[in-house]
Amino acid sequence: DIQMTQSPSTLSASVGDRVTITCRASQTISKWLAWYQQKPGKAPKLLIYKTSNLENGVPSRFSGGGSGTGFTLTISSLQPDDFATYYCQQYHSYPQTFGQGTKVEIK
Amino acid sequence: QVQLVQSGAEVKKPGASVKVSCKTSGYTFTKYTLHWVRQAPGHSLEWMGWINTGNGTTKYLQRFQGRVTITRDTSASTVDMELSSLTSEDTAVYYCARDQRYCSATTCYSMFVFDYWGQGTLVTVSS
């Protein structure tokens, strides 16, 4: 199985900060990577698919990049609603696998 | 609007089975693959399996093979996931999730990206 490793595990930031989360795959996954946001007690929400495509309704302050084995999720100006846990997911190979998550908390 | 509504929380004893239901609405049920994903307390997400709601074909994560069964009822637009031989390690929130699906000019493909999710069902396994 492809292992997905996110860094950092926890990130402390303030409203208005630019934030970047990294996701690394144990082998190449081309651009088949998605990002999800999850708030406590809620289901995950799809933010980005195929590395950089924003899901409908997702604010443009979210962006994704990378290819191969290294990927990033960037929030250009952190908003109060963005404090949550973020997961990357590869869907290049069966079985699709998730990273361990990055919690973005208030500094 | 697309909605996936799951059945309520369950408490089971070790060795028992649990069935979680996912009722869908707001789209053509048979056109989208449905997946099950679980999340143990404080842990990440783990994909368990999917069902092709059109023809009923299923695929399960190997480590659940023989313990999990996913079925669908097209007349009710509902998918069920049954997990047997429960242990405390199966304590988790179980989610159903719709596959995003990509359509070219001639055909559609499951993408294995999850665009709509149920609200989650907590399954607690405890003696």
C-alpha cells in the first residue's frame, strides 16, 4: 500500500496567516491526490482533487500543488472557519489511502 | 440537493455483527459508486470498500475480506454495510461517501474521490 505522510502533525497559526501543509507519498502517484477538511464531530469535506482542482464552493484561498510524491495544500489567508484537521488522500493505486492528518489550531 | 443520511449509533459486544445503513437522495442512485470509510477515535481515515450501485459489484479492503459485506437496495436508494466478528479495534465512526465520478464524452468512471459524505455512525464495541 502507498503510505501518505503529512507534515506537520499540528500547526499553530493566526487569522490572516499563510499556511502550507505538506503531504508525501511513499511512491509516485502522479497528480492523483485529494485534500479534505474535517471539523470535530463532522464528516470530512472534499476541498481539492487531482492535486489542484478546487471542489465547487470551496473558497479560492485554498490551493493545491505538487506532483509525483510531494504535494502541498496552501491557505493564503487563514480564516476563523479554517481551523480544522486536513487530510490528504491518494487515489493513484488500490487501496486508496489517507495521510495521518494535520491539525490547524489557533495560535 | 445531494444527501447521505446514515442510521444511528450502535453498541455491540465483541463477536457480534453490526449493520449500518446509508440512505441517499438528490441524485440518480445507480450512477455513482458508494464507499465506506471508517475513523477510529483520534485516528485518520481508512477506506473499507465500495459498491457499484448499478450492478452490485463490490470490492473490499483485503484486511476486511470475509468480515464486511456491502449491499444496495436500488428501490430505496440505500446502501448497507455489515461488519461481523467485531472486536474493540472496530470501535469507530463509519461513513458512507459518494464517489466523485468523472464523465468523458462517451463514458463515466469512478474516481475514488469522495465528494459527499454521510454524517457518520458511531459503532462502539464493548463487553
